Amino acid sequence: MIRDEQTLAALASMHGVHQTMTAQCKRQAIEGMAATFSGKQAPEATISPVDVVKLHAKTGQMLVERDFSRDASVRLGLLRGGKRLT
């Protein structure tokens, strides 16, 4: 991929992804190699404890909403045991 032995379209087709994603991966790989061989330490992404708490709260909220929707669908007869009726 890096050496352009195949086209982006061929690589995308081979791996079942969009060409844009293939191009982004190639760009990130090249940038990553440059950073690796330059000897410079890449800054680590940091996340604040406040953001972690917010993400945990949002995840909990989404789980409650998912369970509520699933249970309501079962009661309405749209799902049986968590599986959609056909």
C-alpha cells in the first residue's frame, strides 16, 4: 500500500472499505513512520477525568434507553426474546 504496488481502488475493494478510508490509512501510516524515525516523541492524547465521567454517564444513559426500547418492543409484540419478528 505504501509503495503504490496497487491502486487505492484495488486495496479498498480487497479489504471491503471505501477508497477514502484507504487513503486516510496510508496518510496516517506515512505520518506515523516519519514520527517513528525522527526520534521525536508524539504527544499522547489526554482525556480529563471530567470527560471520563461524562462519557460513563452518557454510556449508562444509552444503555437504559436501549433496554427500555427493547422491553417496550417486546411488550408491543415487535420483538420476541430480543429478536425481531418477521
